Amino acid sequence: MKIFKFIIAGFAVSTLFLSCTEGFEETNTDPYNPVSAPVAGIMAGVQYFEFAEPRFLTWRGNIIYSSQFASQFSYNYAGAWFGADAFQNNQGWTNAVFDNSYKKVTLNARNLLRSYTEANDSNGVAVTNIMMSWFFQKMTDIYGDVPYTELRGTNLILENPKPVYDSQSIIYKSILDDLKAQMDAIGSSSKAIEGASGDYIYQGDVQKWKAFANTLRLRMALRGRDAFIADGEQTYIDQVINDCLSNTLIDESNQALLKRSETPLILSFLDGGFEDVFYGFGGVGSKFTFAKRYVDMLANNNDPRLKTVAEPTVNGAIYAGSAIGSRTQLDRDDLSNPTPLIIGKSTTDVADIVPVKVLSASESYFLQAEAALLGYTGNANELYQKGIKASMNFWKVSASDATNFMTTEQVATLAGSNTNQLKMVWNQRWLNSLMNGYEAWSLVRRTNLIPNLTDNTNFWVTQPNNGVVPKRLQYSSTEAVSNAKNLEQAIAAQGPDEMSTAIWWDRN
């Protein structure tokens, strides 16, 4: 399967912004005239950089930072390049997550939006706006207040090259309202978007994109619910959640999955993901393992997903993960490797790797289960069990093993107090979010699933976070030079530019 056959055309568009000098974005003269590139190529490029991420961002943003913050993957073992205290800031990596994400998505997305606007393709406009909303949700959840309002639209050259930082509360409400507007714009239309061959998620099917938009709204509404209520906007957020539950949401027939290349990669540093991080370097330094909490939760509940995601250890043939922040670093052979579903078999044997979960059916069901437990419509246990089954399907668990788990394990049925049932839903959603560290980290921050580290004898309880899961990443130092005034205003409004500063929706 030739995923991203238009990626070169899409990548050509990205050359517009790879050489930034002054200001937030600048463009260069390009001999290939990327502005007139086929819309399918622009679409493919936007989807790749937005949803899949190249190696450097996958490694720093998804694995080293967010997946360790969320206690899913770990680099805490003897010989690792990034061991010891995982709750530390590396400014170069932080810059890359901010700078590269903005540079490689926002300009191309505006170019795509302009292309659809000029072609009078209203469905294409709606889909592009939905993808923009997904991107800005991700960025604001990482940093808090970020440039947003002035980066949406169809202007390739920004009217203000030094965009203001919008507050997260404004961003969330704007996105929630805009997603509803895009759903209304699509309506009952079944007309595929132009350049559908570059849409590797839904192949131009706008009704599936409509369900995507609605599920994204539900994700954001539940995440921001406590903050909206605290700000006196319970009526608003209740209306949003009820509206989400009354419209089509993602299920296993329309989940947003992005399959990466199944054939050997020409440029692994560009297209490579988890497999390139794991196999692309000598020794054990880059070979991340599982966090102890992740392996233990699967093992303690006889969860059949354990054997599909993790390999037995070289030493002892058991399943074992590394404790985040532990001062004791085990030998790498005493810890489990990910299976080919996560890392393939080499940098060139990648056919077994599961798709990128942009928005999965299991997450949709868990979101609905949480809403039901909060008093909205729905059968919480039925939705919870659907979420587990969908996750097991995704992780290639056999039907017989899945059925056995659902019928014999206590964790497969909601029980106890409402608070306990919410925690069960959150834990299953956390298990399901493996390989999407950003979402796992957001869930952990909102729900306090990961206890603080307090034992400084056996764990790293050190500055700047003192054993507490980081609440955000620090801003890019590039912005401190090129957009200093607006950055300073954002810091003054949000709080110190530290990993311990809570963002707007983090009220617990």
C-alpha cells in the first residue's frame, strides 16, 4: 500500500516555511511553485505532519516527553540515553515540539483551506477546518495559551507575523463552536471532497469527518468541563455535551486511523516513527521499554493485550516494565520490548505496525461512558465494555481471548462507587491510548491517575517538578526572540513559564 503517494507534493509545500528568519512564519521563493500543488498533495502533507509526525517529533514529543509523563513508555534503564528523572525539560526538544509543529502544519493547512475556498468546495473547507481544530487542540493541551486566532484563515502570509497568544479558555470555546459550525456546513451531504485520494483517513467521506468533528467536540468538552463549570458556564458545556451525544459519534465503522507506509521507507528520518526510534541507532540507548505501571495493570488483570503489545524479557521470560523516575536502573534485558505491532521488525520491515490512532472507536466509547457516569445520557457499563472490546480488536487480541477476559475478569464490568467507576473508565482509556502519549498525558493530568513521587530515596523527586507529573511544556525559546512581547503577555496571563504551571482546564 503506497501511503502518501502525494507526500512529495505536500512536502514541497512545506519548503515554504522550513527557512524561517524573523517573525513567526516567513515564506521563500520556491522553484516548484508549491502554492499550485495538487490539492491531494497538500492534503496528504497536512495529514502526515499533523497526525503521524516525523521521527524527531515522535521521539521527543510523543515518547520521551508525553509517553513517559503518562507512565506508558520508559527510558529508565541501564544504558538509556534519557534515563533518571523523566520530568525534566530539555529546551532543544521543547523548541522542536513547538516550532516544528507550527511550521509544518499551520501554513500548509491555510494553503489547503485557501485551495478549497477558491475551488468553492464547501466540504473541503469544512474538513480542513476540522483538521485545524484537532491540531490546535493538541498544541494548547501541551502548552496552554498558544497562537491560534491569527493563524486560522486562508492567508498564506500572515497579516501579523508575530501572532498573539490566545487564552486556552478562548481556544477551547472557539474550537467547540467551530466544530459544530463545520458539522452544520456538511449537513447531510455525501459529496466527496476534491483531492480525496490525498485523504488517508476517510478518503474524502465527509459524513465520517462529521462524526470525527463531533467526537473531537466530546473529547474537548469533557476535558474542559470542570473549567467551564468553575468559570460559570455549566449551561454552555452541558448543552455541548448533550448535543455531542445526540449526533453521530465514531464507532468501529468510522474510526480515524492513519496507516503509515507498509513498505521499506526511502527516508526513515522523515517518515519513520516508533520503529525508526527503536531500531535506527546502535546499542540500547534509544530502545524504549514499557513503564512499570502499564505492564502491571495489564498483567494484574490477566489482560490479553499484554501479549500483543509486549514481548517477554530476554532474562527470565517474564513481562516487566521500568518504573518512571526510579533511581534503580535495570538491565535492558530484564525489561520487555514492544512487539512488532508497535515497532515492526526493523526500520524496513514495518508492515505489522498498527495505524496511528487519530480518534479511535475505543476512545469514543470511553468518552461516552464517562459522560454517562457524569449524568448525561447513555449506559455507562455497556459503553465501557464496547470500548474494551474495540481496543482489543485494535490490538489484535483473538476473539476467544477477548471473550474470556470480558466474562471472567472483574475489571471488565463497572462496579463500586461512581468515583471508582470513573477511574475504571479512565484507566481503560489510558491503556487504549498507547502510542498517543499526548492524549494519555492530557488524561493523566486531568484525572490525577498517576500518583506523585514522594520517596526521594528510591525515586527522583527533584526540581523543577518535585515528583509531580509535568502540567505543560515550557514555551519555545525561539518565540522569546521572535515574538517576545506576545510571549511575555501569555506568561503574565497564564503563570510562570514552568512545567509545574497548570493550564486552564487542569483544575484537579
